[in-house]
Amino acid sequence: MPRPSQNVDQALLDAGLELLPQTGCAGLSVRKLADHAGVNLGMFHYHFKNKDTFIRAVLQRVYEEMFSALTLKVDPKRPVLDNLRAVVATLARFGRERQALLLRMAADAMAGEVAVLEFFRANLPRHVAVVAGLIAQAQREGLMAKAPPPEVVAFLFGAVGAPVLMGGAVQAQAPDAVAGVIERHVLSDAAVARRIDWALRGLSAGGGSR
């Protein structure tokens, strides 16, 4: 039997990406998903079998797009700190663009949703390893203070990524004037770049003694 067009797969994945930030895993109805995609319900079961498999496919597609962009930022011919800046900026932009989905995923993970927990276990180490590898290289070259790379990764997330997620959540509920301030001073590329520079300055070899 010939396989139905993969356009059906993509229509369902697109619909899932639109609905998941609103519904979360538990609230995602397969019937509503199929209706939203304009697809026969039987096609969902043909392509994805069950909801957990589908959720993992949606999240994996989003992640792979980000991870591909991330790895393209690492150029062995470029100074390591330039690579690190580019990688952290890519992660921050991903957090800004997918803020609603990421916050919903975090809530689902805390609620014990198996599909999300399995996704995190499989993928979090991948981009963390890229960042940690660049940190270790910068330390070997004497450009960054000696500290365990996981500790430095956590610091960078707190300095650069956390404001993006929190700022986006506040912006969604804020009056226009406040939302504009958050956009300029927290979420914009320029604001992210400033925080990256501040963080790397603080992490530089001898930076704490200045």
C-alpha cells in the first residue's frame, strides 16, 4: 500500500506546533489537532500511532532546526569567544521565538509528562555540550577563568537566557508601553548581545579581580 503524502505529516506537525503552547501535552486533543490541520483523524494514527509519539516528533522538529543553526555558528577558523557569543545568541533567539512553547514544556516536564521528559533527556545534553566545549576551549587558551564548565553554562543561562524567558512571559501580559521597554532592553538582539558581553567580561581570565 503506498504511503500517503508527507504533506499530511507536515500539516499535523504544523498544527501541533500552533496548539501545544496553548494546550500543553495533557490538553492536546487528537481530534482537535486533526480538525485544526484539516486532516482525517485516521491519518493521525497512520502517521504517528499515538499522542506521545506525535509530541516527540513536534518537539524534535523544532529542536533540530535550532540545533542546525547552532552548529553552523561554530567556525573553527574564528576566535573561540566569537563562536561562543554566536552560539549563546542563537540559543537566546530560540528562547525568544519559542518562549510560549518552552514555558509550556517546562510546566509539562514538572507535571511528569513522559514525552517531554524523554525529549529533554535526549536533547538537552546536545546543545549544552556545544556550549561547554567552547567554554573549555576558551579556558585552555587562557581567555576564560578556570571554573567547571557546567557552572559556567548555568551562569550564562542565568545572565542571558533566563531574562529572555521571563521577559517574554511578562511582555505578553504587560501594557504596550511596558511591553515596548521589555522588547528594547530585554528581548532585542542588541540587549541580548550586551548581556553576553557583560557575562563574558565577568568570566574572562582575571575578570573578577578588575
